[in-house]
Amino acid sequence: MVSDPVPFVRRRPLLRTAVVGGGAYMAGKHMANAQADQQQPAQPAQQAPVPAPRAAGPSMADQLNQLADLHNQGLLSEDEFAAAKAKLLGGS
């Protein structure tokens, strides 16, 4: 004997809804991507972005003051201080 088909009748609409809804979602997503691809060439070409100006580092006077402070604290020897100062001022 065949059992009552009611449980299958209840499942099929849910399964059908899931399949149809999933297919509709994918089709909508595909159409949105296709429209976006078509709209991109219509937009005017943008120029390359201009890089932002670099933040200025500490001024030369500030760097010289830091070197002098390190020298006065005894963290830099006289030779190290002279070499660092010469490098900062553009000498070798």
C-alpha cells in the first residue's frame, strides 16, 4: 500500500521556493554586475590621483637640537655628534 503523500506535498513548495528564489537571486546579481560593467566605460576617464604631499619631518633646527641634546646627555660622543651634524648639514 502507498502511504499518504502529504509530507512530500509540504516539502516540495519549500524546496521549489528555495530553488526559484536562489535562481532569482543569482540572475539579479548577474544583471546588476552586467549593468555596472556597461556603465563604467560611459563615465569620463579619471586622472591618476595626485599623491598627497608628504608630511614634513622635523625641521633641520629641530634635528640639530636633538643631536645637541643627545650629545649633552652623553649619549653621543664628540666624533659621533660631529659626524651626525655633518650628515644633517649635507656634508659627508
